[in-house]
Amino acid sequence: MARPNDEVQALLQEYADLVAITGGDAFKARAYEKAARAIGGYPADIATLDAAGLREIPNVGRSIADKVTEYLRTGKMTVVEERRAKIPAGVRELIAIPGLGPKKALRLYEDLRIASVSQLAAAIEADALADLKGFGEKTQENIRHGIELLRRAGGRVPLSVALDTAEEIVAELSRVTGCRRCAYAGSLRRMRETVGDLDVLVAAQRSDAFMAALSELPATAEVIARGTKKTSVRTAKGLQVDLRVVPPQSWGAAMQYFTGAKAHNIRTRTIAVHQGLKLSEYGLFDTESGRSLASRTEEEVYARLGLPWIAPTLREDRGEIEAALHGELPEVVTDKDIRGDLHTHTDLTDGLAPLEEMVEAAAQRGYRYYAVTDHAPGLSMQRMTDEKILAQRERLRELDGTRRRMRLLHGTELNIGPDGEVDWPAEFLAGFDLCVASLHSHFDLGRAAMTRRLVRACENPYVSILGHPTTRLIGRRQGVDADWDAVFAACARTGTALEVNAQPDRLDLGDEDILRAREHGVRFAVNTDAHAVPHLAYLRYGVGIAQRGWLTPDDVINTWPLTRLRRFLRKGR
DNA sequence: GCCGTTTTCGGCCCGACTGTTTTCAGTCG
């Protein structure tokens, strides 16, 4: 889904890198980075904005607005082209190597004309860096290692993998004598869909035992750095883990510091500076006297800055600071708000567990309602028939009587055909309590055809939820191309909910699309699409993504009481 | 290059670690 905002974000980020490499003003480079992020995360399509509108975007001033305008008009930014002419693209690639920044990249290029990662690798092999200032033996070894990692990984791991690893490490370190608190922070606590590295915090008086414990974990493959305050290791799976040990009285400040995205932290620190304060991982201090004003809890730190506590999933500098200052932070949806799952499968199609087991597991979770939505005949490998689904409905109605607290809904996951048609005729669909409709094929229609297809599915009076709307698979498959603003508008107009599919390799819609869809007044359903009993627990990932999309319980139909939900599902029929 | 209760200039987050130019620059998060 490359929209102009994303293209401009990439271009401005490239320009920032080139400025940093060519030794320009570091603050100028940072200014472009900030603008790039702001434009990438801006909800409105920048192609619809004029120069004044562009300057409404934070960190976009006259100069950058002009460059964006030029790009929107001509498809080019002259200044970027000029810098590209001076610095080959391969030099920019060099700074992706861990341990190699803009300064060293420039030196390599100027002194040795090295202009690609492979040239650098060859130069190290040929021992051509020996006489280069700042490139001692150790540095060369680190670069060689960095290139290896870059080639192997590509970096980030899925949220679910990171969470499993983090929970194991936290459990291990919590057992170490002297551990007062232990938790993970970073992008994992913010529930980003993929995680680059783990940030683990320990509160304790002495650090050595924790540094040793982390270094010696079975999962630890190598120790990258080890000090008294910080130790970094890499696991066998290639995931970097940074451990910080802080004094117990600094716990809240450290959690605040290591949880927020960089941009969020810059904002909170700037607020501190304006109040004559200094915010670090050790606490909030009076700049003049050095006296500590708050540090024990995150609440205390935010409060002393004049802010309410901000949910970790919001700490991205996507407007949460402004919302907090104006008392307009959303009360984001939590696991506890979810009253039921509206997209699940059984072994009647491709699920693993029989109806009874799925229903029992759902009841154990304390749900007030639960929908079974097996695949429809259009997905022919599932061999669904009218008879089979009607027999399932009969069995489900029997079970429904046995569950006092949890009501059962009978549904199906329809297939959206190339023209937006679905599997069964209206009179048969009328027999279901709800229909989810999803794309399972024909992913490469053109944008216009795909948009028509999705809009037509929304217009079907029996389709209540659009399942995994973009159909992306994280790290494996791009989402389909459509005019999403048109699709979101159609959802809002027709009363069709968008799914936030909680499968960890889908997380579809993702947070940025949720933020956009929300602008259209759409409702959402956070569903697990469970194909087995353990999948029901994926809900936490979906809720995390929903929070990152600023959704409140009112936005999410499966937090609603059953009567309100049923009214929504009928779409005014 | 952006921004403004420090308001059109002068600041921009800040601490930790590594390697090496051994007193500090570069990189990272």
C-alpha cells in the first residue's frame, strides 16, 4: 500500500541519511528524519494538501513543504537527486551495518572509494583497511560480523516470537537473588507487529549477577557488550537482547525511558527541559539543584511532567502527547473489554479442534458470546456443503442451551470472488447470525478492480465483517492493492466492520490502517481467526494492535452487549 | 531545517559502551 505519504517518507529519510553521510549539520539530518516520520504517519493523504496544509504537519516547515510540493508535482526532489549524484546508493547501504555509521561510511568512500556492502566485505578480506584511521583490527572484525548478520537476518522477528523469548528471559532473571523488579520494555511492550530487539529491565542494588545470568542463558549465542549498567547479547535465533539494571528507586523512570519510541521520549524530555527539569532513565531531576523529583513509578514521572499516564501502545509520538495535554487520551480497548470472538474455525473445515472443544475453551475464557465461522464452499479444498453447515448449526443450537453465561452465534467465513460476489445466495445467508467475508484468492487484480470488489462485498447486506482486509502476511506477502480510503468509506456507509485479525503473522488491519480507517468512522472487530484452541489466546496481539490504532471499546463491536451487537450484525435488515 | 511561555536566534535528549586518534569520537538506542 504505497501511498504518497510513504513515498515521501522514504525519500526524506534517504535525504536525511545522505546529509548525515556528507557531513552536513547533524540537526538538519534530524530535522528531515522527524519530518519523514511525521509525513509517513500522517492520517490524511498528502497529495490532497496544498503548501499551507503540508505545513500543518508537525516538523514540516517552508523548506520541506516546498520539496514535498515539488515531488507531488514532478515526481522528483531536486536536492535528493543532487546528493545521489555525489554519493552512490551503496554508500548509504553501508550505514545499515551494525556498528558502522555515517562518519565511517564516508571515510570508506572518500579514502578507498568503497561504495557497497560487498566491496567493503572484499576490502576487509584483502586487508585493505589496515592503514585507515579509525579502523583497527577490532573494528574490522565487528564490521565483518555486522555484514554477516545483515545478510543472514533482515532483522526483525514477529511479535509473538519476541514475546515468548522475553517472557522466558524475564522468568529467568526474576529468579536471580536480589531481583526487585524485572520486565520487558521497548517496542515489545508497545506491541509493535515486529520487534527488532528486546529491552529487559531489572531493578536491583547490584548488577553483576544479572549480567552474568543473561550472558550464560542457554539461549544466548554471543555477548555483544557487557558493563555494569548494560549488557547486550544475541540469542541463537539472532534476536538482540539489551539488559539494563537500574536502582529500584529508578524503576518507573527506566520503564518510561525504555518503553517509549524514540520520538515519544524526545517529546517527554523536551517537556521536562521547558520546566527546568532533566529526564533520564534514572529519574526526573531539577536541573539546577540536581534533586530527584520523580522516578519510582511511570505514573509519578508522567504526573510530574503534567501528563496522565499514557498506555505503552500509544507511545509513538502519533499525537498522544497532545491528546494527553488536552485531557483527550483515548481509553483504549483492553483484553478485559472483549466479550467474545467473532471469527473462529472448527475441524468441520480447516480447524484442528471439534466444535465442542472450541466452545468449551471459549467458555473457559469467560466470553459472553462466541461465533463459529467455518469456511464456505467457494474455498473448494474445504469441501463445505449446505448439509454440513446446517448440521453444524443444529449441533451449535443444542450446545447453546447448555451454556448459561455464553451465547453461541452461527456464522461463516465467506469468500469474496473476483467481482465481489460471495458463496451463497441471499436466502441461504439469511440463516446465519453473522457472515465474515474475506479475500482468499485473486490477490493481484488491479487497484480499481480490487477496490470495486471489496466495496461490493461491503454492500452485501449479509456481510457484517470484512475479514483480514489486506490479506498481508508479515514478512512474506504484501497486502493487496486497493484504494483503502474508498473501502473504509464503504464500510462506514454500509455498517460493515473491519476485522483486526489477531493471527501473529497477519495482524490485519495493521495499526496505521486502523488509524486511517478510524477517521472514516468505521467499527472494528478484534478476532483471532482461531483454527485451534491455543489460537484463542492470540487475542492479546489483536488487542495490542487495536490499542496502537487508538481504538476504544465503543469502536470495537465485540466489546458490546449481545443485543447491541446483534443489531449491528443485521445491518439494518 | 524546525521551532517558539527562551519567540526570528540559538538551541535541538542524553547516557552507555567500544575502540582507539589515550582523552574522546563514533555509534547506538
